[in-house]
Amino acid sequence: MSESLSIPHPNDTLRSSDVSLEAAPPSQIDWRILWKPMALIVGGFLVCFFLPMESDRFGHAVLESLALAKWYAQEHVLLCLIPAFFIAGAVAVFVSQGAVMKYLGAGANKVLSYGVASVSGTILAVCSCTVLPLFAGIWKRGAGLGPAIAFLYSGPAINVLAIVLTARILGPELGAARAIGAVCFSILIGLIMQVLFREEDAAKMAGAIHMPEPTVDRPLWQTVLLFGAMIGLLVSATWGRPGQPETLWARIFQIKWLLAGGFAIALGGMMVRWMGVRLIKLLSAGCLVLALALGWPDQPLIAFSAGLVAFVLLLTSTRGETESWFMAAWEVARQMLPLLLAGVLVAGLLLGRPGSEGLIPSRWISALVGGNSVWANLCASLIGAFMYFATLTEVPILLGLIGAGMGKGPALALLLAGPALSLPNMLVIRSVLGTRKTVAFVTLVVIMATISGLIFGAYG
């Protein structure tokens, strides 16, 4: 008896597949993962679809955005950000977590920690973006939230040269109000942030209690000299041109590159003496930079850029802690630079460069900040918070706005909110602290700047 061969009918196969499809669980699509990339794709498509290319203002705003990014790359990234990245990397490598928590941690002496953080701007002549790598460095090494926020605000806000320039050009009353307000702001905002997020500080304090005494690889005086040379190089290279000639600040500006070269030589000597960098490498790099500086004296960025490249080569071609220093600096730069670039492009698109317009007409801004109403001070605080100000540029911008009818109160509000915040600055702070802390910090700055403007406008 032969067995019959059973051949399945095509409809049977379809029916079985239908059954398997019906049995497929609907939970295979995880919308929690998919909605963000889908929203970005759809949003990007809609933006491209409705681009107002026929509008002259939009085309001009796009050019302003690119022009601001070009200026930012030429004048700010090389002179400010890259040195700041290396300082942040040095904090991660040469400063122990225990030392940071001892002096700036949640359990540190409050008078000492807030006192040091609140006057840091008198040493660092940096803007709202340059301070970010330094802030991220001390925060990741264990600094308490309050002192770290005080440092974040005071770094760009309490700039001695900017305050002196404000007093000379805009009046001594506004200069004094800016100095007093910036110091008080940094401490008060830090204390409020510490109270708002006290559970996190309590966790850090518990960690500090169980942290062993920091191990010291080199004497403290060597670390101080190392950071002193780096900070001196950063400050001298970014020293802006004062508005008044024949002053101490103007004389320092005339020799700024000599000072920067001196600090660079000191830093190189320390690297040879304490980090094992070969002297022949340092001398070769120094001769190259010197030749470029003498060959193009009117283009100091050429020699400075060559010096940065040589510095990277010295770090990466020497084994040990110099490699760790470079990798720590690179990690900070890798995280921050894309966010800063995106923020600069958006800020340029909306507000343009100083003296130019973006999508938002400047007459709207002048109309919003006239008088001393709550609305005028709030608008000045918001404009200052989102607009990017390089070091010292806020003074001539304010001079033009005051000439257009801006009140004294809104002027102070912009001075207190502008140098410490910007759209690129906010994006990076969010990547370091998270959304909740960033929103709280920005809100506190805007509110306190508004209140200060109201008080100064009424009684100043």
C-alpha cells in the first residue's frame, strides 16, 4: 500500500500566514523609542518644505547666521575655547576629586567655597561659552551644585575689564551696579539652586564623607604654577581692545602677545621638567611658532594656531599623563563643540551679529526695552539671556540701545543676564546638568536680572 503525498494548497499557506499575522502582538513597536527620531525627521521636512526663500529678510538672516559662525570660529574658538578645553582636561587629570570636594564640594565650608567661586571672574576674562569647559571640569570632579553654579555665573559676569569699561562708557553708577549685582547674583543663585536640588547635594556630601584623602602626585605649588600659566595664556590671548587709549588696560593690550608667549614658554618648561616632554621637541615647536609670529606680525592667529597644533603634538607624542590630558580635553570638546555651533547658528539667524539684524528686527528690540516697566526689564533680561555676547562686546551694544531709548533699568538687566547666558551656553549646560537644573538656572538669572533692573531704574 503506497502512501499518498500531501501537497499543501496555496490558500492554506496564506491562511496560516494570516493567522500568524493576527497573532502578532501589537507591542512590537516601541513608540517611546521611535517618536523622537520620527519627530526630528518630520520637523526637518516641514522646515525645509516651508522655507521662505523668497524673503529678503530670511536670506539676510541666513547670511548673518553663517557670518556669526565664521566670526565665532575665527576669533573665539581658537583664542578662547580650545585653551579652555585644555584647562578643563587638566582639571580632570591633575586635580583629584577629593581635592575638589574638599574646597568646592557639597560638604565644604560654605564661606570658602562660595567666596572662591563668586570672585572667579576677576581672574578669568571669559565669556558665557568659554567658561563652560571649566564649569564642566569642576562639576564632574565633584564640586557642589551651589558653588559650581556660582562659578558658572561669575566667570563671565565679574570681568574686571568689562566692569571698568562699563563704568567709563556707560557711567560709574551702572558700572558699580553691575559689579555689586554680579557678585551678589552668583552667591544667591548658587544658594537657591542648592536648596532646590538639595537631595543631590546631600548625596554628594555622603560621598565626600567616605572619600579618602586625595593622593598627591606632585606638590601643590607645581599644580598652582601649571594652572597659573594656562590661565595667564587664556587671559592674555583674549584681552580685548579698550575703548580708552593711554590707560593700563590699553598698555596691556599692546603687549598681549608678548605676555601670551611668555606664559606659553613657562608652560612648555613645566612640561619638560615635570611631564617628560623632550626638550628638543619643545625647542622645535617654539622655533616654528616664533618664525610664523615674526613672518606675519599682523596675523597673530597664524602663530597661535601653529602653537596649538604643536601643543597637541607634544601631548600626544609623550607617554603618560600628557596623553591622559589630551584625551580628557578631547572628551570635553567632543561633547560641547557641536552644541555650541548649533546655538551660534540659531542665535545669528534670530538676532544677527552686533550692528546687524536677523529675523527679529532691531527696532522691535529697541521698542521693547524703552522705559523702566516690568515688561521692559523682563524683555531686556530675555534678550540678554538668548543673545550671544563676546567679552566686552555688550558695552558698545548697550551704548547703541541706550541711544535708541533704552532705560537705565533694562540696561542693567541686560548686563546682568547677557554675559552669563546665551543660547549656545544653555544647550551645553543642559548636556551637563540636565533639563530641570538648566531651566531653574536660566529662570533665576532672568528673574533676578529683571528685579535688579526695576530697582536700579527706580532709584538709580
